[in-house]
Amino acid sequence: MHAHRPAVFAALLGLTRAGSAIGDFWVQSDFCARVKGASDDHPVTYVDPVTEEKTTHGTADGRQACLKHCLTYTATQAIVAGAGARALGIRVHPAAAAAALAISFTTHYAADRRVPGKGLLERIATKTGKGGFYKLADFGMNGAFHLDSAWHHGWETVAALAATTKATTR
């Protein structure tokens, strides 16, 4: 491990964390946030906040909304991490950057495609004894949100580690 790698890792982790929060909460559309877990068995009725038009969405729309969200989320991470790395004088190897973004994209899609009873995080939570916490939505808490965040933070760490491969500093 190069002497600079821990610092590069810390910088990239901070940058990807910031990009993640921006992509998840500011860039993601209301439509994607509400429809990305829709399925034919569990359709989602979306009410447009401007027109108040109601539309119902199933599996195809849920997958498309989740895909669109994950594309904008990953693009946001790429922009924030790329600009931040440049400002800090960090050169990320293109293949390492692509691998890190692929990790982020695929794990984000897997977690955010939250079809009730079938979503990856709900299944993992249930199998590990966290099913009750996953379903908690009271006392100012939302277990699914917290488990989702922990999942993303963990995979962002893996992605930041991948991004440090062959990274150099100016």
C-alpha cells in the first residue's frame, strides 16, 4: 500500500458519501422515490404534486424508476468525487473509477428496488432478525431507511477502496 493511499481513501469516501446524499435526496425525483419499489403485485399510485393527476405503476415502471434514480445517483457521485478529487490533486485511475461506480450503481439498485416482501434489504433484515426494525415506522424512526443507509455506506466504503487502486497524487 502506498503511503498516500489511506488519505486518498478517506478523501474519496467523504466525496462519494457527499455525492450519495446529494444524489439520493436532492437529485432523485419524487416520482422515482415513490415508484421505484412498484410491482404488478404491489402497484404504486403516484399523485403528481403539481397536477394532482393519479397514475398507477407496476413492475416495469418500478424497474425503470429505480434505474433512472440509480443512473442519476451514480452520475452525481461521479461528478462530486471527480471534481473533489481534481481539487485535491488526486488522480483516480479510470478503470478503478469505473469499478467503484459500478459497485455503487449495482448495490444501490439492489437495495432500492424495494418490492414489499421481495426486496433484498427486507429479505436480509428478516433472515438476520432485523425484520421488526426494518418495518419500524414510529417514534420518529424508520428502520428501512436506516438499514438502507447502512447498506449504502458499507458499499460506498468498498467502492472508495476500489477507487484508490492505482490512484496517484500531484
